[in-house]
Amino acid sequence: MDDAPVCPPEEHQKPAELVVITGLSGAGRSEAIHTFEDVGYFCIDNLPPALLSELEDLTALPGSPIRRVAVVCDMRSLEFFGTLLEELAKLEERGHDYRILYLEAADKVLVNRFKTTRRRHPLCESGSVTEGIRAERRGLASVRERADLIIDTSEMLPAQLREAIRRRFISDSLKDALSISLSSFGFKYGLPIDADIVMDVRFLPNPFYIPKLRHKTGLDGAVKKYVLERDETTKFLQRWLPLLQDLLPNYLIEGKHHLSVALGCTGGMHRSVALAERTAEYLRGLGYEVTVAHRDIRKDLDRG
């Protein structure tokens, strides 16, 4: 009897990028986890450290859509927290990368925050809030030494903490957190009401006045060549495209996840269409998700 065929093992993908958020109670851990969630991370609050390896293994399963994970591990779960460094060492041994974000603040600031929120410090069952804060500092000292980034939030507003986190953790891997809608339009039909950035390209020569191009659109090769190969257009694109490249990460840093960019010419049929397509091509080459719409491309033809 022939042996049954042996199925090859499934190939696992690389585990997800992992950020471990920890630090002092009242220093901004909740704000931090919400910030990571806003930029597309799969987030878990108050995760027992013993589950870190299992979580990373799950993200490595074939087809897992989870590629970025942020978890809060802190001293709310005293019976589990002491194993954090041990569990992180296990991840290292298995080749799983991670980063530690540690949040802290001055004792006086933390005391005031607890008074304002009227919440009990997790280590303050019978003593004062100050004693709980000091005990927590001692318990977290070894983790703090291992942190990749330490942020003191004593003088920070929540928006400033979010910005600091985004600036530190923004990367090319987060480009899919920003979707871009590019559109062309005609000024004579009105400005698009939802555009975040509007670029007027009416300074370029208009193909409408070239008889053989008048009834074609910016999607046609002849019109594209007329618009894109002019010296004026070359100079414009040399400034316009790098400007967008520099601006887009800053929109992510500020927490914006969808950006609408509109290019307009007189009728929305020739110049703006060709340049919207060229801009989309450039941004896709940088790794961004881009959709394109030509609002007014047929209006002059339909009316003519």
C-alpha cells in the first residue's frame, strides 16, 4: 500500500510589527493606545505579558491581515506584569521584533490628574496616591531601562502626546493608513466642496485652442503629450510632486486618514485631467493608496 502523500507545511509570514506601551498610571497610556488605533494598529489594552508570544504567532499565520499591533502592558495586573521582561526575551529568542514605548510624568502632575479624574491608583489600596506612584516607579524601573522611547507627559496636552507618538512611529509601513482621493475639475463648474488641497493649473497653455485636441480629453495620449511635455509643466511638476511627498506624512502625523486633492483648469477636460493622472501615478509609486475621479471631463463635450 502506497504511503499517503505528505502535504508541505504552510509557510508562515513575518509576525506583525509590535509596540508595547507601558509606564506610569495617569501618564497617558490610554491616549497612546487610541493614537496607535487611529493610524491602523490592532490594539489591545491591559494584555497579560504571557499572551504576547501567542499574539505574535497568530499574526504570523498565513493570510493574517494584522500587520501592526500595539498593546498596553502595565501594573494593573500585578500577578502577570512581573513576567513582561521574560516574555519579551522569549520574543527576541524567536526573532520577533518589538519596541517599547514608556510614558511617565512628575509625581505632582500624576497626583493632580488622579484628583481631577477621581480615580483610584491601581497600587493604592490603602495608602496615598503618592505612595502608589512611587511603588509603581520602582516596579517599572527595569522595564524603563529597556524602553526604545521614553516620553515625559508632565507638560503635554493630549494633542501634543499624540503628535509626539506619530512623529516617532510614522514610517513607510504606515502609508496605507492615508488614502488619497485625486480629482480634476473645471473652475467654470465650481470648486469641489470637499477638497483639502486645490491646485489651479490654468496657467498652462490650453489644448482647447488646438483644433485637433479640442474634442479629446486629458486621458488621450495626444493631449497628455501636449500638456506634460511642455517646459512649463516640467517646472511645475518638479515643485508640485515633491511638495506633496513632503506634505503627506505630516497629514498622517496630525491624524488625518483621508486626503482629497483637486486639480482644476477651465473646463476640467484637458489640463487638470492629465495632471491628476500624472500626480496619481507619482503617489502610487511612493506606496500610497490613490483613487482618481474626473468630475467634469465630459461636460464640455455633452454641451457642445
